[in-house]
Amino acid sequence: MTNPPLTLLSEEEGLFQTMAREFAEYEIRPHAAAMDHEAVFRHDLIEKFFSQGFMSIDIPEALGGSGGSFFMSILAIEEFARVDASAAVIVDVQNTLVNNALARWGSDEQKRKFLPRMARDTVGAYALSEPNAGSDAFALETRAREDGGDYILEGRKLWITNAKEAGLFIVFATVNRELGYKGITAFLVEAGAPGFSVGKKEDKLGIRASSTCELILDECRIPKSSVLGEVGRGYKVAIETLNEGRIGIAAQMTGVAQGAIDQATRYAKERKQFGKPIAENQAIQFQLARLATETEAARLMTYNAARLKEAHKPFLKEAAMAKYFTSEVAERVASECIEIFGGYGYTKDYPAEKYLRDAKIGKIYEGTSFMQLQTIAKVLLGQ
């Protein structure tokens, strides 16, 4: 078939999707509610992520990875998010941000050193945001200065996903603020580096089991060999990696929406009112049909962006559109699914409310919805 449908998977992709779905159902779902309540992700589950290859999906087999594809990462993220968005976040950041940046921008020595560890047992984190550098990500205040054969990093990072569990951080700092974005540089910082520490863990609305912490760099000393890419080219590393990472967020939001629909559909078949399941009421049928249609549209946009990326075609606009649209859909779908549950949906005895809490972050991280609209507009206007 010359031009297969977007949702028609290859045999390898189909087998991988089935494996990811079964793993999510049998290994993650039994613990999702407790992890959300306790705001802690089980370490033994992360170990299983590694042993099953979900933390190294497109790392080459020669470097210890699974030898899969970017699209397979998107499939795993979606399947995990159907069950627990926090689990999807861990896999997403590892594959679409950290492993991706290392593979694209790392030197041969850096790849040989770090990628086998990322495949075996090391969680990664991506440290760009700061207290005064959110949407304006390049208003960085974290400094890097040369000191002999080392760099000294000084500053504070905020909202860093996976920070509590991570062993390797991609940290963005500026070597010269007067140069603006041309001074920004990416550094590989290992947990335990002198002067590096993980600070406060945020108490969040959603994706509660996924750790989000501040990082403190207090005269943090790292060797010059820790520069990822080139000095002064960190803006390019950040922008291009985030462009691909947004497809991962779209997969998260698609999974959240699908998970909410799955739960609402199951409940509608079981819940009886006036002597019959509420699923027999046309109003419920139409509501579920509309939500399923919107979720399928979100999936198609996500898969299209991922396929474009894999085909080495321009995908900036499509990635921004996918993240924007899926975030809108996930929040709306999760909210309406609560209504199908009625009063029960408003309690934590049922899973509906968790999907809504988990959906909200989609409009915020890795570029707010307004930033996505700005990106889309710039492409449309040729800017």
C-alpha cells in the first residue's frame, strides 16, 4: 500500500502497541490511584519501564536500546496515558526530549557514555524553565562561566519533570547574557555533581505521581566535555527538541481523552436509571459519539505530526497544532465524562475526576496553548 491510512500500523508497530497497552493495563493501572493520592511514582514500576524497553524506544540496539522508532514512542505514550498520565510523562520526557536530544546533538563520546545508561537504568530530565523564564524560555538567568577545563553553573531551575528520579539532566544556561539567545548553551549535568541539588517538589493538581521539582545550581562544577552540541547553540537544541516533544504531549492528551471515554462508556453500560442502562438514552449516546469523534481527530493530528517527523518533512506547524488541539480536546472530553458519571464523577471513588486533573497540564507545559497559536500563526504568515 503506497499511502497507508494514518492509523494503520505496521506489524511491528501493532505488536508494540499491544505490548504497551497490556503493560499499562496490568502493571500500571492497579497502582495509578494510589500513586496519584500519595504523589509518588513507584520505583519498581520505573525499573519495569527499563526492563521492558519503554525508556529507550528509539535508542539503537547497539547502544543497549530497543531499536524502535519515534512513532513507537508516541504509541507508548498514548497507551500509558489512557491508564495514568504520570506514567506517560516519565516515558515521554525520557524518549522525546532527553534521549532525542542526546541522539541528535551529542558527540560520539557522549552517546557512547550516556545512551546505554539511559537504556539501562538512568532517568533523564530536561531543565529549561526558570522562575522568570517560562513562556519566554530564553530569558534565562542561569549562568555558565569558564574556569580552566570546567564550567561553573549558577542559578535555579523550576518545574523540572522527573527531577526526583533523574540521574542525568540537560540544563540550559547562558555563557553571556549580552549575546541574548546566542549565549545559551546546553549542558549535561549528572545527579551528584558538585554544587547540584534537587529542591522543592511541587504539590500539583494533576499528574501528581510525576515529580516536578526545582533544581539548585550553586557553583555547580562540570567538565567542558559536558557541553551538549556547541557553545552558544543551546537555543537550537532547545527549540528543535521541544518541537518534537510537543508531539509527545499531544499523544499524552489523546491518551487522557481516550481513557476518560473508556471509563465513561463502561460506566454508561453499567449504570441503570429508570430500569435501563443510561447508555440506552440517546442523549448519552450522542454525547459519547461526539467525544469519541473529537478524540479520533486528536489522534489523527498527533499521528500525522509524528509521521511527518519520521519522514524528515517539515512538521513545526503540525506539531503545534496537534498539541494545541489535543489539549483542548482532552480537557473538554474529561470534563464531560465526569458529567456522565453524575455525582459519582465528582468523587475520588471513581477515576473520572483524575482524567480532568491530568488533562489541565496539556495547555501549559512545553509551550502554553497561546505559544502554540503564535507558532502556528507565524508559519501561516510566513514569519
